[in-house]
Amino acid sequence: MSKEIVLSGIRATGNLHLGNYFGALSKFVRMQGDYDSMFFIADLHALTTATDPDLLHANVKNIIAEYLAAGLDPEKATIFVQSDVPEISEMYLLLNMHVGIGELMRTASFKDKARKQLGIKSEGDDIEKEIIGNDSNKRVSAGLLTYPTLMAVDILIQKANKVPVGKDQEQHLELTRRFARRFNSFYGVDLFPEPTNFDFGGAPVKVPGLDGSGKMGKSEGNCIYLIDDEKTLRKKVMRAVTDEGPKTPNQPVSQPVENLFTLLQLTSAPEIVQQYRDAYADCSIRYGDLKKQLAEDILKITLPIRERILDLRNDDATIARIVKQGAEKARERAAKTLAEVRHIMGIRPFA
Ligand code: ADP
Ligand code: TRP
């Protein structure tokens, strides 16, 4: 029996942080040998928000180095760059014919990003008017609007069954399933499987930030990066937001402190987590000790990865070889699906 196809990607918008690592990359590494795996760098998606060409190119290289350094193995998984597969761009045009502007405008990620670009703070729905009215330097691009079409194509063109992503990507995955169903039923075919998220049994993780907020994210400025050096990392952890400490036994834990426990749970042994939970419950906890422990345990994971990133970043030949090999494999399957889609839609040769 052929293996199920797993596919996922990360946008080339900067260095990878612990959120990307625990939410996505570490899952890729764990599953790569058990599935027909494909992992890519979404550089076309990065173009929907980033505009500096040199930075984009550097970010793509960075993420390839980070993928490899974290343990992705080109012998086990196909590793490729999205723009190296031009079939994706053509199918994006074709699929867009079956996607509604309305459903794209209602997507949460679009509304968030459009609001940010337009400088709108309120959650009110006057956003459509603003979008239609702005055509100069504040314009919201058609590329940003059609982000979910492009993501659906990444997945459908490889006929992927499983897509390991964090919780924030669930809506995009839901749209992908909807587009797949719509295409299949419109043309009366059974071309695309409906992909589902993937995690190892538990709920998808949400890695919290160090600033007491709910989510670690590139744009939030609250990240620990895989590439952080020892000193930087310790400093960030020691500065993490806490509170004045528990005053009564078994007092409820505040959000910033719960965040530190969540990070500890991801990086430390269960006995250690329990030891600090107990210390919190009996009010003997010292946040300074908890932070030292946390920094130590994060460093055990990230430092070896950092070393490998630094080596790989300078190894252009290895990077070029790996993405070339990955693009060949990704294109082979993509070309087959695109040929089917063209035929189904009526784009057919005369001879
Ligand atoms: P960011 O939010 O920092 O811009 P991306 O949107 O590029 O990161 O996310 C790449 C992958 O990492 C996605 O699968 C996303 O769900 C996951 N991810 C990002 N941040 C977190 C987080 N704090 N916790 C869990 N997963 C995350
Ligand atoms: N939208 C995803 C993110 O922001 C990145 C992405 C693009 C992706 N295409 C994909 C993820 C296809 C999984 C499958 O993280």
C-alpha cells in the first residue's frame, strides 16, 4: 500500500522560533520517515507581506538551513522551495476561478493583516469600505486576499492527506477542504483528497510568548529563536514577565506564570515540571530558579541546532543540491496534477 502524503510549509519571513519549532518543525522531523513527506519554504506566501528582495532571498536560505539543522533529512523527506515549482503558480490561477472574493474577505488572517496595513485598530466591519477606498500606498494586495487559494494549491497539487500545522492555520485548512470538495463536485471528479491537520494524538500546541501574552510570534517581538546565542537566550528568559509570586497555598496561576510552566513542560522532564508546580502550590517557588532551569533546558535543545544552522548557512553547495533534488520530486507530482486539472477544466491540446 502506498504511504499517505504529508505536506507542510513555513513562510520565509524570518528566523524560526520555539513556536515554529514545537508547533510545526519538530512534528515534521518526527513524522518524516513514516509518511511520503514533503516540506517546503513558502516564499511566494512571504511576498504577500514582505517586499525586500534581498531579505526574502536570505530568509529562504535561512529556513532551509534551519529545517536541516533541526533534523529534516533529504533522504527521508522532499525539501523544496515553493517558487521552484511553477506548476503551483499556474494552478493558483486556475483554482482562483472557483474561489469567491467574499469567502476570502471573511478569512480571519486576511482581515487581521489588512487591518494592520490600513492602520485600523477596531474589530468593526468597516474594513471592506476601507479596502475598496484605498488604492495608493495603503492598498491591500490581491495577493494577500488570495493567500488561502495559494495555500490550498500547495496542498492539493501534491494531493496531500495530512498537513501538520499549528492551531492558527485551521481556517486555511478548512478552506482547502471546501475548495477540494467544490472542484470535485463541480466537475464530477474525484481528484482531490480532503486534507486534515496532524498531531500526535494531543491537541495542537500553542507556544506562549515571554511577555505574558498568549502566543509566541515573529510579529509580536516575544520570541526565542533557534539561532539565539546562549547569552541572548538566557537574558530573554530571565526577563520574562512574571508576577509578585503566590501568597496563599494553591492560589490560581496567572497567565504570564502559566506561560513559563507551559514552556517548561515542552522542554523539561516531567519530574522537574512537577517540582516547580509543587513549589508554586506551597508558595516556596522562586521565579529566578524556575527561569534558570527553563533557560538551561531550552539551551539543551536549541544550542546543538544553532551550531548546525551556522555551519549550513555557509554551505551554499549543500543547500543548492538539496533544494534542486527536492524541486525535481515536487515538480513531478505537481505536473501530473496540473495536467489533470487542465484537462478537467477544458484546457486541452488539439493534436
Ligand atoms: P509566525 O506566527 O511567527 O509568523 P508562521 O505563521 O510562519 O509563524 O508559522 C509557521 C508554522 O509555525 C505554522 O504551522 C504555525 O501554526 C506554527 N506556529 C507559529 N507560532 C506558533 C506558536 N506560538 N505555537 C504553535 N505553533 C506556532
Ligand atoms: N500559511 C502557512 C503559515 O502561515 C504556511 C503555508 C503555506 C502552508 N502553504 C502551506 C502550511 C501549505 C501548510 C501547507 O504558517
